[in-house]
Amino acid sequence: MGSFAATIAGRRKRLETTLSDDFAAVRMMNATYDSIYSGETIKL
């Protein structure tokens, strides 16, 4: 979260990410689509 805030504030040029961050983002996007499709809340 600190890297994200620093990037938004302009103290960093690029967001620092890892493979686990990318995997978590994909899981979240898939859960979002599943929730929209099913109309139910998806818990991760």
C-alpha cells in the first residue's frame, strides 16, 4: 500500500509489484466478474 500511495503522490515513477500482487489482482478481477454474473457476493 505504501508503494501505491508514493506512486500516486509522485514520489515514485512506477508502482512496485510482485508476482503475488499480480496473482491477487487477477483473483480479485475474476471474483468481480463472478459476482456480477451470479448476483452474489464472492468471498476470497
